[in-house]
Amino acid sequence: MMTNTINSNDSNTITNSSETEITTNTTEALDADSAQAIAKLLDMQQRYDSDLEQTKPSRLRVLSIEGSDPIGGAGTMADMKAFTAQGVFGYAAMTSVLAQNTQGVTDIVNVEPSFLLAQLKAVSDDADIDAMKIGMLGTPELVDTVRLWLEELLRDYEARGKLRPAIVLDPVMYAKSGDRLLTAEAERALTTLIPLVDIITPNVMELAALDAMSHETKLDSKSSHGKIDGNKPSATAMTSDTPAKTRHSVPHAPKSYGDIERLATSVAAHFGVAVYAKGGALALNGSAECTDILAVPASYGETGTTDTTTTDQPTGPVSKQPAASVTVTRIEGAAVHTRNVHGTGDTLSSTLAALRPQCDDWIETAKQAKAWMTGAIAAADNLHVGHGHGPVDFTWQHSPTGLSFTEDYWRRTAEIRKRIATMPFLERMLDGTLPLDDFSFYLHQDDIYLTDYTSLLALASSRAADPHERAFFADAASYGLEEGLTFHRQWYREHGFDVGRAPMNETTAAYLGHEHRFTDTGSYSALVAVVMPCYWVYSVVGQEMEAQVRERRLDLGHHPYGLWIRMYSDPGFASRTLEELRICDRLAGSATMADYNRMMDAALGSTEHEYRFFNQALTRHA
């Protein structure tokens, strides 16, 4: 199997003391990234395990606060379809009812604020909310209703120790045409929501307007900067004494991606909120690319939002201070030239809300949302809905679950992982009672397997479109073959066994046959999934053995299998495992239902074969 730290050069030393350390000629200190990787891997496994012990819903629950669209391409209807496409269950509170189709809006009726509040409380009083998307709020009264309800909800979640929902605000202020959709008073009211949300998704006109408003606002030095105090607007909202006439001038939309980046950075810094600035307007004007800009204030940290990760979301309202610096990420993509872009803004924001609890940070969320949107827009021309600007195709692919691929896999393999953890082969290896000839047999079969396995890693490198993944698999193939076989031969010599090649056992042949069945489909995602358990199973085994070594105070320096235990508990191996898991999740996130199921079948089959591969050393005489 894959190895990580043993080299055969003369600079490496192996001693017989309990303080034995394996060193290389490159470094004696653990790489910081590798040390972080093993911590992250352990954290992920513990989180998945804790979820197994809880009654967890099969789907995340996401709320849409939006207006309607009878043609089905925007508003609430788009949100529900986007939620389903991302494997989450959707709630809806409707803010307005529109007479609308692909050619425009002919009439609109805003609901009474009291009725909107009744809808919101009907959801929050009865059900948990993991994320929400806030869209069209046509009047200041509707904005106030949502803000007051949201403040109360966040207080309640904080008091009860519940995870704070990820909150996306689509500031519906201007249509794609540039037409104003809100009054100046409603625009000012809308800014009072910004301190309560995690990210906003303005189009180019809205971005320009928000930037202009940021220069006009007056910071109230007595404000609590986002702390909840009843009806009081937050500090970054426009103050009531701002002259209304200053808000009636139509802002100048940015004309380049550089302009969008500059404005997004400015808005993110001023309002203290992440900004996903949509560049679709430039693509509609003929640009060959369609790049969106993600601007995240430094106060949000590296994860993209203030401690709002899937493992540790804040449990109350977040203080939003103007940021000293902003991290900008370009979410690049090719332009899809189509007139069918009805509802793309609504769809993007609801997709971000659905994906955020499933991702590590806003960067990952944005990239997944962008990839999905590109596919949905590319498939739009085949829908033939209406005679104007048609909607995107929400059903261009299907997600089978709201869980990440790796968490879905972890849940499905709970029983087999228990079998692996308690199998006699590994227990005897740990306590040192496993006969050396049984371990030698296992290593000889591993020689055969590893030679073929590394060829699959090289094939994965050749199939990868992403340069980083291409380099990762190429390095893994080279490293695994050289270091793995070197370690095996070193162990043979030290324990007096023949280094020569042994015949292939039927268990090894069955495992290789399984891997090649999925590899021969030509699918890159299936290939990545079928090789994944060789990483994760060995990493889990290594971690568990290392924990037992510490608990039992075993002396690995005198242990016949100490080097093997060190290899698979090494942070460097955990780092490689973590990267493999990230690639699996990325591929599964954009997979069709059929592709996802193929990936899962490949991974589950490999896990069963891993159990049999370990076990064959003890069953070969049966």
C-alpha cells in the first residue's frame, strides 16, 4: 500500500531505543501542513462519528424568503428547484406575488408584513433551519419584518446552543436591464440586514449602488456594530438623515472584471461582509469569460466567514466591523452565450445557501456553485420555456444526498470499519504476536498490489483536467512505487525473508480486478473513488494503532512492525489522504446521479476488498 516516510539512503537511521525516530536527508521536523492535515482528518472523522450517534436528518434544511414567479425560473420557484438540485430540503416564506414570465413583470402584490411574519414564524417555530436565502423585499416594512424576525431567531439559536444558519442575502435592487426595483427608502432599509448575514450576491448595478451607499453612510459611534438591540438598525446601515435625493442617481455599472474586483473589495471592507459579485453582465455583453469575484473580509478568517465552518458555526449574531483587509478570489469560468438567463441571480444565491453547510468555506462553496450554475446555464437552451429570456435547467444533474461524498461513504462503511478495527490480523500486528511469516506473506501480496495500484494513480494523473490534481496523482504514483517497495525489501532483509516476488493470491487478484472494472469505464471520478479507500482505510488503521501505542506505552523501537505503524500514522500520509478526500468531494459535487452512484460503488467495493486483503494472511491455509 501507499507509504510515506521510509527511504533507503544512508542518511536514514533506525535505532533500538524507545525514542526511535525515522529521519530523512531533507528534514527532521514534521511539515507544518502535514501536522495540520492529520488534525483535520481526525477532526473530520470525529465529526462524522458524532453525527452517527445523533439523529441526523437525511437532508439539510434551507429557507427561501422570496417573491414568486409563476413561470418557474426565478424567485421562490427557482429556490425550491435549486435546493432540490443540491440535495437539501427547502422551506419558503413568500414576500410578494408576481405576474411574471420570461418577457417581464406585469404586476406585483407585496404581502402584508404581518402575513410575512406569520409565514416566517410558522417555519422557525416548528423546524430547524441550516441555511437561508433572503431575496426580494419590496418595501421597507418587509425588510424590517425580516430583520426583526432574524434577530430574534439568532438570539434563540444562541441561547439554545444551536448552529447558526448560513445566511445569503441577494440584494434585489436593480434588474439586469438596469431598472431600479426599490425606492431609496427601501434600499436604505435593506442595508440594515447586511450585518446579520454572511454573504451578499449583488449584480454589477447593485454592487455599484452599494459602493456608492458605503461612501454616503455615517457610522454611528454609539452603535453596537451588529449586536442585537431590538428595533435599532446596525451601524453600517445608511442613517435616516441621508438625503434621499442622493440615492436617486443611477450608479455607473463596472465595465471590467478589474472594476468589479475593486468595488467588491470596497463593499466587503466597508460592510464587513463577504461579497460574491456576479460578472454575468460582462458575459452577456460579449466577454469570452464569465468571472465572478469573491471578496472576504480579513475578520472572517481563512474559512471565508467568521468561524462559520461546517464544524463550528457561531451560535449567535456576528459583529460586523469594517475590515482592514479583504481576500479576493476570482471564480473563473467560460461564458455561456445564451439569452436564457432568467432567474440566474436568484438561483445562484439559493445554490450558495444550499451548498455552504456542505463545504469548508465560502471559496469552496463559491466554486461548486459556479460549476453547477455553468452547467445549468449551458443546458438552458434545450428547455424551450417562454418566448423571452428563459430559465436555466435545474435538472441538468442530480445529487442523491445533501451529505458530502466522504461523509456519505463514512456512514455507509460504519460496519465494515468496525470489522477492520477488530480483525485479528491487525490486533496481532499491534501487540507483536503476529507470526513474521504471515506478515511476510501480506507484504509480498502488497508488492503485487502496489505495483498495479501506482499505475492506476499514474492513470488518474493523465486523466485529471485540474493541474493540481494531475501533479498530486503523479507524485503519489512515483512516491508510492519507490518508497513502498523500498520499505518492503528493507523489512524482508532485516527479518531474514526472501525478497523475491511471490505468486499472486486470489484475494489480491480479486481486488485488482475490482479496481480495473471501474478504471476501464474511462471515468476519472470512478478511478479517483476506487483508489480512495487504500488511502483512508490505512490512515484510519494507522491513527488507531498510534493511539493504542501511546495508551499501552509500546516500544516501537523494539516492535517487529513498528516501522509499518509509524508509516501509516505519519502526518505526511494523513496529508495525502486528506487531499484525496477533497478531490473525491469535489468530483462528487458536480457528478450526475449515475456518476455519483458509480463513485460510491467503487469506493464501497474497495473498502470490502481492503478487509479481505488484510485478512488473507490468516486465511490462506483455510
